[in-house]
Amino acid sequence: MELGWYQYRHSFDRLFSHICFWIDENNKFHRGPLGYSCHIVSGILLIFLVYVTLKEYGNVQKWVIFIPLFNALLIIVSVILDSQIVGHEYPVTYLTIAVVCDSVFYYIWLHLQFVREHEQALMAEQRIQIMMTQIQPHFLYNTISTIKVLCTQNPDQAADITGKFGMYLRQNLDSLGQNGLIPFQKELEHTQLYTDIEMVRFDSIRVEYDIGDSHFSMPPLTLQPMVENAIRHGVRICDEGIVRVITRQKADHHEIVIQDNGCGFDADRVEDGDGTHIGIRNVRERLQSMCGGSLTIDSAIGKGTTVIIHIPIQTPAETNH
């Protein structure tokens, strides 16, 4: 039996040289001339991994890249510790423990990044859907027709509406690039461009603004769709349609109220997904996900509609513009 083991060991030694490492008769590990080649190659790959991680995710929050950097540091420390105890008896190396732990940490970290990127992709798709609901074909056609009539009846007013219409379209396109909140004043200006155009098209409509609070931020295209709903589905058919936009600062939130004296509607149908009103569910979801806000509707057929938007008060740094 001993002779067979000796022959096997002798054959094994003939297959492998001592250029990298070898195990002696006492089962001790020894490094050869290229004993640190794997360390060098691994170090290069580790540096490359850190470089790619910083390049790919360095533009996000600084704490996000803490885990990859910690993983690299853990491997370096484990190699140093293993080097200090070479020749001693130990069942598991520090490097083995570090590689297992880093694999788990890095997998979790990559999963979180993939989730974040997926959410950003969904938000981008949602912004496109918002824009498409905002620029309705009939609105484009009717506005252009109005401008055409004004060109002969009132050229100055036609030029004014053309400029506002162009700014309205540009701001809709700009909203596609907005990943976060925007100042309320910017959203208000966009809403005013829309209402100015509608009040030219419909003499019976009047939009009033009572802005008591404007120093806060909100998701883009949240106020304008609610005012558009009030005009399209509320006051257009009235002999004297009035839409009021009111803002107030409360104890713990900013409040935006959109009131109209129109025909009203069944709010339960909208809550159940009725598609006749523009983007109510979309606006509510973006308010909740982007700033923790909320949207409530109080409407009754023949009695008008009141939409209330609540936006939590943020820190002073977030409310300074």
C-alpha cells in the first residue's frame, strides 16, 4: 500500500513542476518562482473591477459605491493576513472567507442597482405616457385652428398665442428629462400657458389664481393635468365656467386646491380606473412615489369638483430655489 502511494505521488510530481508551488512530504505548502502570479493577476482584475464600478456608478450617491470598495479592501486585507500565517496549520484561509462574503455582498449590491435602473426606466416610460396624454391631437388641432382665425381677426393676439403655444409644447418636451421634483413656480407657469390658450378658445371660461404659497417643489406635470381636467370635463359646457387654483401652506404640508363650478362627475368611477379623465391615477402615483404626497377628489354630478393635492413640507434646503 505504501509503495502504491509512493508511486502515485512520484507520478504526480512528474506531472507538475515547482515553478508555482509544491507540497512536500510533510504536506507543507511551498511557493515557487511564480508563486505570487495568481496574486498579481487577481490584483489587476480587482483594480479593473473597482475602476469599472466607479465609472459606471460613480455618478450616483456616494454611499452606493461603498460596498464594492469595501469588498476590494476586504480581499486585500485577507491576502495580507494569509501571507502572515503561511506555514501554520489552519483549516480555512482568510481569502476563502473573504471571497464567499464578497460574492454575497456584491450580488446583493448588483441586484439593488438593477432594481434602481429598472425603476428609472419605468419612470422614463411613464414620463412619455404623461406627455402623450398632455398633448392631445384635438388640442393641437383646435389651437392651430384658433391661431389661424386670429391671424385675420386679431394678428397681435395670434402672435401672442403662438408664442405661448410654442412654450407650452417645449415645456412638455422638457418634462421628459426631469427625473425629480421641480419648483412649483415652474409648474404654475406651464399651467398658465395652457389656461391662457384655453381662455382664448372659450370665452366662457375664466381661470383664477390665489397663490399664497409657492416655495416648494413637486413632480412635473401634476398641476396642469388637474386644471385641464377641470376645463375639459367641468366648465366647458357652462355659460360661465370658473376654475380656481389655490395654494396654502399648512402645518406639515403644502396644499394645492383646484376647484371648478362645472358639471361634476362620479368620483368612484375615476377611482376604479375610468379613463375619461386625464392622468388622475398617474398623478397620484407620482405624488406618492416622488415626494410622499397625496391627491383627493371631491366631486358630485351637477355640483362641481374639488381636487386637493397635499405635498409634505421638505427640509429648508429642499425648499430653497
